[in-house]
Amino acid sequence: MSEKYHYPAFIDEIVTYGNFNGNGIVFDLYGGDGTYGEVLLEKFPQLEYFHFDIDQKAIDTASKRLERFGKRVHIKKQSCMHLDKRILDEGLSEIGCAIYDPGLRLEYVTNPERGFSVKLTGPLDGRFDQTQAQTIGQVVNNAPVEELIAILKIIEVPFPKRIAIRIAEVRKENEISTTGELASIVSKAVPFKAKRKRVPPEILVMLALRIHVNDELNTLRVAVEKGFEALKKSGRLLTISYHSGEARIYKRFARLIDERYADDENKRLKVITRKALKPTDEAIRMNPLIRSAQFRVYEKLF
């Protein structure tokens, strides 16, 4: 295989919990390179697979990868925020399963030109959709200090004020243009004890900026709400989170309609995984990017 793909997070669990024998229509809301699609389409011959992504490179890769499955595959460059429109456009009334894996494509952390990694110096880009105007570089070089602080607090970056002030001081002299420059600025802005954390502050800063530029949390929140409404009775949401911001979105949504806590008229959801599942050591060895991942499953009661 000429293309290099990452090992899919929780693929065995998705096969087990997806109830695909009874759910013929699957929406992969962060379809990426079509990794889940390939596995599911091979394993479940009756499945129809609908792929969402806003990265044209991902669309092209998935289209080539899955073309052998013919009319069972439906790929479109579209944000998962608009899944309700997709349902109308495709002439569907409901779906059996929705998969949410907002993790990074392998290219984002191996190709420095995409501007996602502080370990590989590249331009401060960080956009999933490269037709989008705003980049991480534009935010870093133009956002007011108070806005930078608020962005860094999205995922509780340590010492956000110190980092934001230092960024503002440096950009007065010269534009900050690369991920390496930003990493160096952050490293110098925080005390030594912060650098000894399991996740270095420069990685957290890039994560917060990426989340902001791509409006990731709002996109996920809307997609979860719309995905649940689109499910048929007994349909399932298969969700993966990589940080606390994503996990909170799933848990807060579920709690409002959880059969254990909601009023009788709102008992619309059953939590299938009472405790979030974590990747196995073997899965982490195959794909270190999923080390922090958690897997949760929710079923629609009505």
C-alpha cells in the first residue's frame, strides 16, 4: 500500500459496539482517510457508509481508498455540523450509527508544511480546511492579549497570561512565522516546573490554537446534537475524545437526556459504556496518537 495510514483508534470496539448488523447506514463524522470506512465496509456487506471531512486531501485519499466499494460509499467535502443537511440531500430519514473520532490525521503530525506540530518546524498554519482564511499564525500575530489568554484557557494551558504577554512582546519586533519559533517563545515564557509536565506547554498551546482556528469544540457540540436527533430508535453514537474539552461535550449532552437522571419525558438516551474505555497497550504501540483517547457509546431510546 503506497499511502501510509494510522492504526484506527478503538477499531475493535467500534466493530463490537456499533451494532452494524442491524444498522445499515453509518455516518463517519470525521472520516479522514477512510480508515474506519475500509474496515466496516469489508466486514459488513450490507453497510452504506457516509463520509464527512473538510480537508480536501482527506477527501481525495478516502475516495481513492474506498472506490472499490462502489455505490455503498458516499464521500463529500462537508463539515459534520451540517449532517442534517446531508440527510436531506441524500434522501435519508434516519441513520443507524454515527462515529465521532476528532483525532488528527497522520499527515498533520508528519508533514511540517501543514503547521500542526511543534516537533517539526513549519509554517503556523493548523487549518483542516486549507481554503479557510484564518491560520494559527494570524491569531498569534494579531489577536489581543486578552483574546490569546481566553484561547489558551480553552484547555487549561498553564500560565496563559505569561505566555500571551510574551507572544505580544516578541511579535512587536518580528512576526512569529513558524511552529518552532512559537514553541521556543512558550518554553521561555513558563517556569521550569511547567516544562516537566507529561504534556509540554508548547504542545498544549498549539492544541488550544488549533481548536480555536478550526472551531473544533463548537463543531463537535453541534454535530453530537444533530447526530443524536438523526439516529433511529436503538441507533448508537460511538464517540472518541482526546482531551477534556471533547469529553465534556459528550458527557454534558448525554447527562441531559440520560435515562438515569432526566425527567421521564426526557429519558431518551442509554449510556452503554458506564465507564469510558481506554486503548490497549498494543493499540497505543500501533498508534501513539491515541494514548489519551477515551471511547464512549450512547444508544437512543426514542
